[in-house]
Amino acid sequence: MIPFRTILVPVDFSEHASHALDAAVELAKHFGAKLHLIHVYPIQPIMVAPYEVSIPIDIEKSIREPANQKLREWAERAVQAGVEVETTSAADTPAEAIARLAQDIRADLIVMGTRGLTGFKHVLLGSVAERTLRIAPCPVLTLKAD
């Protein structure tokens, strides 16, 4: 079995992400690995071309600060279980940010939840988990809450 030393856990604060975090904590404890949690919110502070649309920095800040607080709370769950953890948050496209961070931290595994989009919504939007599976530089374990 591959020894996992760094496990990346993308979290969107859903029930599926909570289940994935629990599984990642158990894997980290088993392998003596470190966890790295990431929360990505797909809102850029300034988006200009081609429509000259911009999102005020205050709106991005009003999303970022509560997200970072929640991320710290989730990280504390891992710390309480005896696992070393780091956190990252980013305003970006989720799957791309996850794959980029996995590359940067040399993650051995990504453990993430999936919401299981179906039908037309899935065709139009796809899935962060599905896109991450396709572009990640390491294995990806996806888990449903049930």
C-alpha cells in the first residue's frame, strides 16, 4: 500500500465534505500523514473584461472571512483527533485550485465529498469532484455522506 504523507481535503462545509474529512482524519492517523484543508469560493474580487463587470472587494471579503472562520473550525476537528493540519482558502475555480494546491504541496491523496449531481444539471455544470478526478496530479478518493 502507498504510504500517504500529505492528504488534501477540499471542503465546502456540506455533509459530504464532513464525511470526507472524517475519513481523511482516519487515514491520516493510520499513516501518520498531515492533512491540508482547502475551501474554494468561486468569486473573484474583480472581473473586468469583456463586460466591465466588477465585484466590490467588500463582497469578496464578506464571503472570505466567514469561510476562513468555518475552515478553522473544521481544521480544529482534525487537530482534536491528533492530526497535523494546514488550511488554505481561495477565490478561484474549485477543481483547478484543488489540483494546483495538490501539485504545490505534493499531496499523495485527495479525499473529497461529492454531491452527486444528476440529469440536466450535471450535464450543464459538471461536478467539482468529477473535474478534480480528471485533472488531479494524485489519486482522488470521493465519498458520499450516506
